[in-house]
Amino acid sequence: MSLRSRLQNNNNGSLALVPAAQELPLLRFQEQVYTIHRQIVKELGGDHLHTNKAGAENNEQELLIRRRVEEALDHEGVYYSRNDREDIANLVLDEVLGFGPINPLIKDESISEIMVNGPDQIYVERSGKIELTRIKFRDDQHLHAIIERIISPLGRRIDESMPMVDARLPDGSRVNAIIPPLALNGCVLTIRKFSARLLGVEDLIRNNTLDVPMARFLEACVKGRMNIIVSGGTGAGKTSTLNIISSFIPEDERIITIEDSAELQLKQQHVISLETRPANVDGKGEIGIRDLVINSLRMRPDRLVVGEVRGGEALDMLQAMNTGHDGSLTTGHSNSPRDTISRLETMVLMAGIDLPVRAIREQIAAAIDLIVHQSRLQDGYRKITQITEVVGMEGDVITLQDLFVFEQNGVDERGRVKGRHRATGLIPRCRDRLAAQGILLPTDYFSI
């Protein structure tokens, strides 16, 4: 049995060590790559090497580096096959012009997340499963240099005075880095990648993230201007779902998106995208989500789509939803729809305005129509586990009713969760509001 097969058949519940095919050349030629890389940098100097050149200039750099690699290998006096020489040249190019050892991981479309926990431990997420790779950096200085190479073209910096950074790569991938003294096990780098292909609701149905009645109901609610929160834990797929259901917004509406790191890719034509700005080195100039939400209300939006509410901006968002900006969408971290309501209450209090709890709950009950809760299950697959309607108030309590749920009934022999989406049998109260707008939903969508 091969190493790959043996490691993938590890059934003891531990994380599998699964080297991807493109990792193997790096393991074989690591020392040669580092030696040649040092020679090239020493000979040509950093001023002649740039990762952001395009066209003919970039091709010239690649040809020059490949020529230097060939010369260095010839000088060694060791036989290398043509394939070995090609592998070494590509790895040196990754080191000189790319992002070093993790460059193949960034190019690998099957990987959705790269997690570098110091120079000696690099994990990836594939198909919802976390795998430990065999890739390593030389040391912490090597990793720090790659982090700087990633963030410098983005106008960000990282050092002891500013040891954390959030950034977005040109392809939309989200980058987070944190270095000592805050990170005790060395520099830590996390890259959340995004598919070049825009997903649609058909992809969610095909992947069993939801079923057809749920999809048609969400489409009706978006077109009918219901206010919706997509909730869930970290890595549950909230942003992807928000992006997909946002595609149901009609083309003739003006949409303003507000995010910390711009990830949403709306297909409509009339979209204004706003992104927060961190403080500068003097601690000034920060523009947060709340500032952008307040400003967006002066921009005549038909819809607000806020990537995530996590603080005082929740109050401004609720007020916008209650004052003519129906059909707004956002996401929030929570463990359940009920927890979403509790977290909203807490976030409103973070706005610094002294409001009674009942008044806050009345604002929430009046503003939010629907909570779409998404979970990442134990097998790594992501599913919408509840679609819950906010019904109103009973006394001091916000009342909710589940319309659709995911019913889990065990796991199969491959460890995949078994279950099905089903309606609860309750007819949504918003169905009459939708019908008044000419959006008719069959009652059998909601039958058990």
C-alpha cells in the first residue's frame, strides 16, 4: 500500500497527513532550491526581482531565473533528469517570484483554506476536511519574509508595532497574519481561498446544502424584500450562501455591499462595494463597518448587504431595516437562530446607546424576517440546518418558528452524515406578504 493510501486510510479520528502531488518535488529538492535561491538573490539583488511585473517583463525574469538554475545545477556536477530540472526551476521561481513553499497550495483549486501554524506545520482544508501537509518553511524568518511579500503589494505592513494584519489578495482570497510576540509558536498565516467560478443556487442543491423547496422559498423572500440574516459558526459557508442568495436581488435595484474584506461577488450591474480601512501606523484613519453603514444610508440604497455584523453597527443596520430599507441581508456568527437573536441584542448594546432590553428586542423583531442557519457538520460538509422565521413578540420574548430543518440520522460507513432536509409543516407568516406582491408559494413546499 502506498504512503498516500496508508495515510488516507487512517481511521482513528486523527488528522490525516496527506501530501499532495505537488508537495513531493519540494520534499526531494528542498536544499537545492534554498541554495540556488540564495545565489540568485545575492547575484541579482532584490531590486531586480519583483512579483508584480506583467507581460514581457515577467517572462524575462522567469527566463533569467531558469537560466541561472540550469547553470547552478550544471555546476553541481550531479545528474538531474529533465523532469527534475523542471521541478527545481519551478520551485525556485515560487521562492523568488511567488509565495515560497505554499505557492503550489495557493494554485491548487481543490484547497479552500491554508493554515500555516509556524514554519513547521502547514494544514490545508480540502472538501471540508483538514489535512496536515509535509511542506515546511526553513525557519520563522523565511515565513515572515513570505508574509511580507504577500501583504506589501496590498499596502499593509506587519512588524512588532503592528503584529496583526487582515488583507485581501487580488483574486479575492482573504489573508490573516499574526506574528510574535502575539503568536507564541512563530508567525501564523491563514489564507481563505475563493473559487474562480461563481457558485449558484444549483450548486447548493447539488451539494445537498439545501433542497429545492428551501431554495425556492429563499428566492421568494429575497425578491419579496424580506430582511435576512445568514448565521453560523466559523467556516460554515455563510459568506458563500449570502453571495448566492444575493443573486436573487432584481437587476433594477441599487445595491450597496459593506465588508471588512471584500468577498462578495454580486452579478448585478448596479452594485457599490465598500470596504473598511484599518488604522494607519499612528493609530488614526480607521473606517469601520459602522461608519460605512451610516454613510451608505446617504447613498440612496435599495438594498444593503453587510458582510458581517459583529458590533455596534447592528443597531444602525436594524434601524435601516426598519426605515425603508427592506430586503437587506447580512451574516452573523452564532450557534443557532435563537443564539443569533441573543447576539444581536448584545451587539446593539455595544453601540453605546442606553436602550431597555425590551426596546432592543422590539427593534429586532420588527426588523428581521428570516434567519438562515448554516453549519459545518462532522464530515466537513456544509448544510443549511434551519430556516427560521421571526414571528414577533410574546411578552418580552422574541418568538421564532422553524420552517425547514435538517434532520440527521447517523453516519454511513465512510463517516458521512446521513439525513435529509424537511419542512416542519408550519406555513410562514410572510407568505401573505409575498402573495400581496404577486409572489405565490405552493403550500406543499411546507408540508411534512
